[in-house]
Amino acid sequence: MSLSIFNYFIKYKWILLSCFILTMYLLPYFTLGGDTHIRVHDNLDSNIVWYKLLAESGHFFAGPGATLPNVINGLPRSALPSAFDAVAWLYVWLEPFTAYTISQTIMRFAAFFGMYLLLTRFVIPDWKKGWLTAGCSLAFAMLPFWPSGVLTIAGLPLAFYLFLQIRQQGKETPWYIWMTLFVVPFLSNFILSFIFFLGIMGVFWLVEWIGKKHFNLPFFIAISGMTLIYLLKNYMLLYTMFIDSSFTSHREENELGHKDLTGALDLFVDNFLNGHTHDLAVHNSIVLSVIIAAVFIAIFRGDYPTRLVLLFAATPVLSLWYAFWYWEGWRPLKDSIDLLNTFNFARIHFFDPMIWYLCFALALVIIVKRVKGGVLLAFLLLSAQCWNVFQLNEESKYSEINTPTFNEFYSVDLFEEIKNYIGEDPSSYRIISVAMHPTIAQYNGFYTLDTYNNTYPLEYKHKFREIIAGELEKSPVLRNYYDTWGGRAYVYSSELGKEYLFSKRSDKTIEELSINTEALSELGGKYVISALPIENHKDIGLHHQQTFQNDHSPWKIHLYQVQNS
């Protein structure tokens, strides 16, 4: 028995070692719990609260016509994930941070095994050095992916592996491949990445059918089956887009793309070298250098690394497409076709991390084969890259820049104190937040007039604008930000810009906040909570009630009441 265990360990030592390192990477979530530092942007300030609100709303199974009264006097149910979203169920069954920890664990291990299987079966199938494929897969799995995406980006290698298996094996494809294929949609986002993935698979299938006269039925079933599941999962979004004529999304006023040629080129260079905040590949030092060196080494040795060159060429192409999607030259076409404004076709750049690490693996193989001492050199380079990304785990990264922990960000005890001070049922009044994200108040059970959502009624965007019009007039940047996008219906301050994190250690104040408290009152607004003192609160019709802080929260909250409410 012990001998068989030993043999098993020897056979799979690199996979087991990688899983151990990945477990260490995830360990802070399990040991620190809510005291873990995690990402704020598009995470603490949005998705986590959306899932929590949905889980507690009593509208989990409601149709697209239902609304959640907690947000903007009635946030459409269709603005939140459907009941077919697997992550949403985690928030129904578990406490928010526990649900978040499990989704992170799923994301990391799916990324590792997906990349490992893709490399070993299809990219470098004849390669026998397990440390290289396991190491590249481990580095990929530890990338600072957008946390709330789960398999949206991290699961792309797994999806490619599954489809290539089905294409190759046809009717002989094992049942567990099919099962995994149909689980992926419930843990990923169709609009952000998999619409592009399925489009690529569809073109691949069509080219084979036309070119080779081979109608690959299992491959077709995989494409159409996954697409059908995504359509089912997103039925509410599709209903509001194509059937419900009574709902007009704020996205109808999107006008993304006003960069001049120089601005677009700068964005291209930045994206190619650094990536996007949601899909950072951490490639601009070791990975990029290794790929370029490997190409020259191979050519110098008389080879032409076709697969590596073609894959590598895709990275600047994707960056160029991403950058020029925001070029002003598109404006005539975008202004005439609504879909080009409401749907972001640039998001195909989410394929970048997968492509960079496929290239990295191919480049390391060349170094091992073509360079004297290449095994040791490749091992050191791979180890260095793994160390680079390991240090970017959320606890390490965000504790270093001193953003709040999960518990600190939402500061439940502090907001419970505010709620008790007000002494009214939260459903009987509405609040807005200043110098802080409104999701903090939403998490704590307050009913807010401000929000951050992917979609909400255009009519409400216009009504909310009346409250903040004075501040927008003072700042062309904020005015453009709200009028051409508006996903963040925030109470902006021209003095603060797009900054929403101000701790109790800040000595900053808001000298002149120009908001329309009459318009605020008309929407039901009764209280304003601010992370900074509002010096002119009396001039704009606000009465300071109380200031709240405690030893456990990073916030110092100033509570104001609207005088004419």
C-alpha cells in the first residue's frame, strides 16, 4: 500500500506540488476569513453586494419584470444574475465571504487543470518534462484575474481543451468531458468572454465542414449546447433587450470611444505591455523576454517556431483591436448602430492571459532544447515567474497598498450603529453616499438612491443626474464619465474626482458640494452619509446629525439629514 502511494506521488509529483503551492496561495482566505484584504474595484464595490442583495431579496426566482426596492427605488431583477448562476447559489447557501472563498478556489484549480490539460494534450503533447507544463499552468492559475469572473477568463484553457477533445474523439468522447463542458456556463460570463469563444469555435467548425466536407456532429452539439445553456442562463437579459419594450437601459446612452489616434496608440502599447485590469498576465518582464528570446534562438538554430510565432502575433492584434475600439474614428458607425455602443466588442482581449502562457510554455521548450544548460535556465525562469505571480495573491497585494479588508470595507458594526441612531425602518427612507461606494450602505441593509450596476433604467439615470448636475458642471471629466457611460450613479465631487476611498485618517474635507437636495428629496432621499466632512452642508440644505467611528472600522461616517425631507 505504502509503495503504491509512493509510486503515485512520484508519477504525479509536479501536479501535487503545484496543487500544494496553489493551496498556499489560497490559504489567506481560509485562515483570515473576513480579515483578508481583497480587491475593491469591480469586486467589493459591486459583484459581491449584487449577489448578497439577490440572495436576501426574496426575488431570487422572480421574473425580469420584478424589482428590488433596496436600490434606486426599484432595481430591475434583470440587472442581477439569474437563478441559473452557480455563484449566486453560493451566496444563497453561505455567508458572503465563504461564498467568495469557494468561488476563488474553483477559479484557481480550474485554471490550473484546464491549462495543464490543454498543454499536455494539444499544445506540447510529446513533451515529457512534467515540471514545465505544471509550472506554466501554476503560473497561469495564480494570475490576478478579475475575482468575480470565476471561469470567465480563468476557465478559457479548460473550455478549449474540452472542445478540442470533443472535436478529436467525436462519439467516443467520455461522459465526464460532456458533463464538465455543460457545467462551465454556470460559472462563467457569456457576454464578457464566452460569446467570443463560441464564435471562434463556430468559425472553426464551419471551416472544417466547408473545407474538409466533414460535418462534425459532436462538435456542433458542443457549440450549440453550450450556447443554449448560456441563453437559458441569461434569459432575463435577453428578455429585456429584445422583448420588453417598456425597459430602456442606461446603456442606450453609452458613447465609449472618443480617443484620438495618439490616445488609441498609447492605449495599444499600454495594453500590450501591461494588460487590462481584469486580465493581467504579468508578462512584461520574464514572459515577454523569454518569448522574444526563444523566437530568435529557434531561428538562429535553423528552425521556425510557427506555432509560437502565430500565437505570439495574436497578442498585439488583440491589443490593437482593444485600443482602437475606443478610437474616435468608429464614432459614425457607433452612432448609427446601437449594438456597437451597448456591447463592448473589445472584450475579446480577455483571451490574452491564456495566449501569453501558451506562448511561455512553447518558448521554454525551445530554450530547453536549443540552449546549453537550458533545463536549468528554463526551470529558474519558470520559478521566478511563479514567484512573481504568487506575491500578487489578494492578501499580499492589497495589504501592501493598504486597502480595507473585507470586514473593514463593509464595517457592519459601524453601520448598525448608524441604523440604530436613525431608528427608522430602512425601507422607510432613502440615503445617498458621498466620498464612498454606495454598495457599503447596500451591504448593510440601507436603501440607496445611488448605485453601481451594469444596467438600470435610463429614466432613472436622468432623474439622478438632477441631483449631481452641479458637480458634473464643475468637472468635464466627471460629466463625460456619467453622461457617456453612467454605470456608477454616484454622488460625485469635483474636488475628489473618481476617488471613493477615504479613511478616518484622511484630513481631507469637501469644501463645496453642489448637489440639488430638492431633487434628492423628490426621489425620497432623507439622509446623506459621507466619509468626509461636507463644509457647506448648511448652504445646500443638509443638517449634520452625528459622526460615527469605532476602533474596528477604517471609516469615519458623517450623517446628514435633508432638511426639506
